[in-house]
Amino acid sequence: MSGHDNNPHGNDQHGQGHKSEDEIAYGKVIGVGAVSLVIFALSTVWAAVILSRETKKVEDAVGVTYRPLKVEQDEIGIVDQIPFASDKRLPRWKAEHAAKLNGYGWVDRAKGVAHIPIERAMDAVAGGTLPAGAPR
């Protein structure tokens, strides 16, 4: 046996260096990564130039400089834009529904159907009193 049989560097018996399948060519990996980053950066710059040029064309054709919509608008498209601190819709909604739940009123006056305060209705049902026409 020669002294090359247990060589950890993967040399064959003839002294030629061969890499095993498990070794990674770090130089190639770093090179591919660097080239990819350069391509990405150049593409980003190219896209920004195209966007700027096309925006300028549209502004020149329309004669108006584009200004974004106000951030303070309540709704843009279907997206709510109201800051939570200044949103007064929930208290208003609660007040409207609380008035109906805690008050008297007509549901259908022609048929004689009315609503009563929810607490009174729950007490009546708990006491065994059911409205006319209710299932037993």
C-alpha cells in the first residue's frame, strides 16, 4: 500500500487532486451571488428611470403635475384610511343600535309588531311570558 490511500484531500493513487461530490465550490457560489446582486441593482435603476420617464410623459400630456391623494381622506378605493384616534363611527353606530335595543318602537306598524327594550324582553321571556305568535 502506498501512503496516499488514506489521504483526506481526495487525491487518487496517482497523486492527482480530485474534489469529492460533497465539497462546495465557494468561489462559484460567491460569484453567482455577486452577479445576481449586480443584475438586480441595474434592473432597479432601469425600472426607476422608465417610471420617471413615463410619469413625465403623462404629466406633460395632461398638463398637471401628479399629486398623491390626501392621506386624511376617509376612504381611498375600498380601503379605510381613518386614523383610529379620530374615528368616530363606532360610538355613533353603538348609540344608534343602543337606542333601538333600549327603547320602544315599531317594527311593522301595519301588522302591529313593535319592539321593546331588550332587558324587559329578556325578563319577560325568563319569566315565561312569550309574545303572541311565538313558538312554544
